[in-house]
Amino acid sequence: MSYTIGFTGKGGTGKTTIASIVIRYLAKKSPVLAIDADPNSNLGDMLGLTAEDTVVSIIDDIAANIENLPAGVTKERLVESRVQQSLGEGEGIDLLAMGRPEGPGCYCYPNSLMRGVIGKLEKSYKFIVIDNEAGMEHISRRTDRKIDYLFLVSDPNAYGMRSAKRILNLAKELKVSIGKSHLIVNKVRKDLPITENAVGDIGADKVSFVNESMDLLEFSLKGRPMKELDEGAEIVKMIYKICEEAKWQ
Ligand SMILES: Nc1ncnc2c1ncn2[C@@H]1O[C@H](COP(=O)(O)OP(=O)(O)OP(=O)(O)O)[C@@H](O)[C@H]1O
Ligand SMILES: [Mg+2]
């Protein structure tokens, strides 16, 4: 059984950045399936990987050409093999991009098909890391499956924290199965330190603080790919420490 780690939180708090460093950590030890579940996806850019196609466009394309399915092949099998071909492959990491559902209508069918496909795929990986879009959409659409470890990422301010609390409460209300929840208060400034007391009780099992990183500021300013970020950089060391303490292995 693979172990699923999810990332959620308000927009721009650092979900994708931290997810990409967690993926890098895990990939050194075991195969990882990195799922980019944000329609404005950039997890691939941060990992330096490209998925050839998205799950949503594969499903839409097959649905639009349903009369021309090859004989003897089920829709599910076809989706499965095309999704497999679409993966962006890296060292110890495969990238799966969900894509953007377009137009009105019910996505229950694609969602359930998608869950089935991921259910089959996941057997080949020890870890699945899901980078979600900002906000609560993914929770309320119930596209999340069982999450063993949920990271809630927040800025060091009341808005981000309130947002993390709302997401966690909604997940509990909708009975999304969450093994353990971990709040990361990210981008903490050294001149404006923040304590656990100031965070208040958002209901997460664990709280960690990650400092604002000059390396990341420079990387985003220059548009440099995160994979060039040195292992010795303070931000990488901080996230690796969080990973070690989580004891996923
Ligand atoms: N600890 C940090 N110090 C400095 N900058 C950071 C830190 N963490 C993230 N950033 C920067 O914040 C910006 C937003 O990060 P990121 O894209 O990871 O956020 P996100 O939560 O995934 O955003 P979105 O909601 O749009 O998907 C990026 O420019 C990133 O480099
Ligand atoms: Mg993101």
C-alpha cells in the first residue's frame, strides 16, 4: 500500500515549493508519484518534469471518441494506458498532471474514473504526493482520496491560519479520511518571529515553522528552476528535517 501525502492551504503560501522539496527527499529513498492536482499547475516546472497530457484531457478525448474505441478495449483500460504514457518521468519520480475540468456539468464520472486509474497506478509507488490547488475546492469536490498525511501550509498571518483551519474543519465535516495533519507556517521572517501560542489552535496534530528563504526569493526573481536549488540551502535543510521527523519510512 502506498502512503499518500497531500498539500493544501491558501494561495501563494508555498504549497508547491514545499511539496517539490518533500518529493525530492522521498525520491532518494523510494519511488514517488507526484500528482499535480492544481489546474494552474507548476509542480512540473519546479521538479523539472513535464507530463505529456493531463488526466482530464485524456478522459475528455476518450469520451468524445467513444464510438471509435478499439474493439475489445474497455474505456477504463484505455484511460489507464494513456495516463501511464502521459507521465513525466524523472529519477525516482513520475509526474501525473490532473488538468482543468472545463465547462459546467458533473465531474462525478471523470472523478471516479480518475480515482480508479490512480488506484491502479499507485501500486507501483511507495509514496504519492498530491499538490492541490489553493482553497477548499478540492475538498468540497471530494476529489481527495484517503490522505495519510496532510500538510496545511500558511503564511505567518491570521488570514492564512484561518484558511488552514477552515480547510481542516471542512475535511473533517465531509469525513475525508486524514491520518495526520501538520500545519507549516511558512515564510517566517527572522525580524518578525512567531510562536506556537500566536498561531492558536487550528486543530492540526503538529505545527512547524519555516523561515523566509533568500534563496527562494532569488530563485523566483530570476525564474530559476527549483531543481537547481542546492541540497545545502537552508530551506532544503528545514524541509528535510520536517520529513525526517515525520518518520514516513
Ligand atoms: N520559505 C519561503 N521563503 C521565501 N519565498 C518562498 C518561501 N516559500 C515559498 N516562497 C515563494 O512564494 C511563492 C509562492 O510559492 P508557491 O508557488 O510554492 O505557493 P503555492 O501555495 O503553491 O501557490 P498557489 O496557491 O498559487 O499554487 C514563490 O515565489 C515561492 O518561491
Ligand atoms: Mg501551487
